[in-house]
Amino acid sequence: MKTALIIEDDDGNMEVISILLENSGYQYIKAETGQKGIELAHEKLPDFILLDIQLPDMTGLEVLKKIRASKTDGHIPIIAMTSYAMAGDREALLAAGCNGYIEKPVTPNKVIKQIQMILEEII
């Protein structure tokens, strides 16, 4: 069973994503801040990371760069999940090292398919 690390500060989004992952057979670990997400990525070595871009302590881009620059990276797929959807944001996040990009609000019946498609492209 694959394990996801969810780095998300919004309780509602965290709950929705957690339920969707659980109902689809994934395990998950939660982090409400960027720093906690970095620590859990190092400690737990998840199969993939769902990363919010607007976090209370640092940007998701900073989290991404710190994970990618660390020994933890190991090519862990990182998928940005964000409502920060300005022109060029998707391309910038992919260029910075994200493996995928999903806009919020998520559509429950589509988000798991989007995650699976992104992960399949990587493998």
C-alpha cells in the first residue's frame, strides 16, 4: 500500500484529501506546515507528496526546494495541489521540480484519477 505525505494547512482540504486517499487504498501522513512536511519527508520517506503551495511558515516552493536538495529526495514524486493558479504558475512549479500540478478546489471524483495519472507517468 502506497503512503502519501499531505502537506496542507487548511483543515477542510486536509480532511477531503485524507478521505479520498483512504477510500482509494492509500495510507497517508499529515503535515500542517512546511517545516513539519520537510521533517516527515525525511523521517517517513513517503511514496509521494501532495504539497500545498500557500503554507503558514514558508511557501510550498521553498518546501519543494528543501526536499529536492536533501538526501530524502530519492526522486519522491511531489504533486503541487494549489488554488494559487495564476498564469505561468503550473509551468514554474513543474520547472522547479514538481512532478504534477492539481488545481483546488479539488473535484472528489477526479482528484484520485489525476494523482494516479501523474504517478503512472513518473514510473
